[in-house]
Amino acid sequence: MARLLYVEASPRRERSVSIEVSQVFLEAYRAANPNDEIEKLDIWACELPSFNGDVLAPKYAGLNGVALTVKQKAAWADIRRLAGSFLAADKLLFSVPLWNFGIPYRLKQLIDLISHKDILFVFDGTNFRGLLKARKAAIVYARGLDYGSTDSSTPASTYDFQKPYMEIWLRMIGITDVVDVIVERTLFGAVTDKEARNRAATTARVLGSQF
């Protein structure tokens, strides 16, 4: 039995394209893997501590070999609890909408909180080595405009900081196998939106059954 962690990064719930397509992925995954455990992490419903001095202090104390204070240990324990779901997972699934050419701030906050040396990765001064046992991830990206071609008004080479950021972060924490589903042009009216959703759902269904 494997454990899949599903990270939901959109606050729109039933109106979210990324969640809608992720649910299709999950339905296919459940059908193909009925004994697997699926944990959902809704980043808009969970408690995320501020990434402030109380968190930074134990981070740098640990890097410099300085003993942590009681307050610093408590702050670092909260970080380790957040990271626990990622460390326990065998596979990862993310639903990620595009916000201002990047990812939602709550997802960035979560990544900043848990991405530390000796928690999600080790670093020898030259190379990163991920500490997750998971080696594969799937990501559903939703975008209002067209980023898929160089002749669009928002070509990916200039405007897409969503997919590249997620991929480099996943590589840093040890994920070597990443598949994705991209839903674009969701702002171009009902017909175009429906076509985009249907195409993405078809892809998600196939990937979910094979994940």
C-alpha cells in the first residue's frame, strides 16, 4: 500500500479548474490503486505559521551548530510537523493555479516553511539530496491565458514562473519523476473553457490511472 499526498493550492473550491481536474486524476488513481491511502492538504484550511524571526533563528542556529533555545525548538517542531506529510508520502499530487505569473502565496509560504536543510533535503555545499521517500509527483496547472506558444501575448519563456518554480523545487527535494496537466485559456469564454477542461480531464484520467 502506498500513500499519496494531495496538496490543494486553490481557495476557489468548486469553481477551481485545477481542483476539478485534480479530482478526475484522483478518481482514476483510486480506481487503479484501491488500497492506497490518500491524504489531502488544503493549504487554505491548515494553520501555517508566519515565516518570521522565530522560524529563521533556529534555522540559522542549526546551520551554525548553535544550540537552540526552548522557544526556537518549539518553532522548529512546528516546521517538522508540517513537513511530516511530505516525508511520509510515496507520491505527491498538486493542484496549482497561476497567480500573477507564479504560484499562490500560501503555497509559496508552505514551501518556504518546510524547505530546509536536514528536513526535506541535505546539502553538502555543492549538491542537494532530497530526503523524501517519494520520487514522483504530478501537478495540475491552471492558467487563464495562453502560455504554450511563443506567438501568444504571454509566452512561457517570458511569463511562466509557475511551472519552472515547482519543478526546480521538486528536484531540490529529490523528486525525479514529474508529470503534469496544463489547463490554459480558462478566461476566454464558456466554450473555450469547457474544451480546455475536457482535454485536461482526459489527460488527467490517463495519468491518474498510471501514477
